[in-house]
Amino acid sequence: MKIGAPIWYGHKPFENKFKEILDTGFDYPEIALDYPFPERAEELEKAIRDFDLNPAFHAPLDMLIACPRGEIFKASMEILEKCLKFAAKFETLYFNFHAMHFTPTYLFPEIREQGIKNLEYAIRFAVKFGEEAGFDVCLENDQFFMEDFVLGNVKLTLDLGHFVMDTYRLGEDYRQALKDFAKKYGKRIVVFHVHDLTSSPP
């Protein structure tokens, strides 16, 4: 088992942050590719290579691949492909993403159906890319997550903080819900996120 630590643009200079997490005992960084990454990532790329790291990557949070609106979905697919190609430059452990949409009408079946159709296309594309590049592609649970999103051969990132808070909002016992989720999807879960429930992403 490997234990990683999150890294984002605000942790510059990356050489210092990488040294800090490695000296602390972490095995790898999970690097958030929020803007301006990966377009302007020369400093980041150099630091990864200088430290000879096997990183993981977290897709940007403004990538809305579960959005039913065609224009937004198309733009999100361009971002997804760009991020996957960046991850493929390295010995990447996994590529993590959220299935986000910010669509108020998602509660209507005909709207949700289009969003899930778009998401399925994105997942199949990402998983195939990951298989060819040699890394897992993992969907992370969050406030948008639905079991309908577990599509194809996608792996899962189980974020315990998100899970507990989302279950709590529904008035359910998170312990039983967590056991049920792990029993149902255990073979797909390859990454765990553990963090302070009050912390902000990434």
C-alpha cells in the first residue's frame, strides 16, 4: 500500500513541497490539475522528473463531464484529454476525477439521462486511455455522485470525508452505508481519500 499527499498550484515551489512530503514519509503526490495546469506546467514537470516521482493526478474541478449541455461537455472532454495526455508523460499511479455537472434540472429523468450518456462516453474514453498508458482511472464520490455513474470498467476513489458528510445530510447512518458501499464496490475501489471533514479541497 502506498500513501500519498495532495499537491496543488498553491504549493509552489514544488521542489520544496515534494521534499516536505517525502521527508514526512509519504510515497507520492496526488497533483491537482486545476488551471493553469496542465497548460503551464513546466515547473511542475521539472520537479516531478528531478525527484523521480511516480505521481497520481486529480482532474480539474471545472471539468464537467456529467453535464447534459453539449457545449460544456465538449469543452470538458477537451480538458479531460489534455489532462490524460499530461499524466501519460509520467509513471502515473492513477488518474482521479469527479463526475460534476452543476445542472439544477438534473432531477428530471430525461435531463439526467443525457448527462449520464455523456458521462459514459467520457469514462469509456478515459478508461481506455488509462489502460493503454498504464494507469487506473478512478471516479471519486462527492455531492454529485450517483451509483448510476459507476459505468464500464472505471475504478473508484472512496473519499471518506465526502461519504460521511453526504450520508449525514441524508440523515442516514454513515457506518452502515459505508459497509454496504464497500461490500458492493470493493473490487473497484483502488484509492482512499482521508482528510479533515472541515477542510476545503483540494
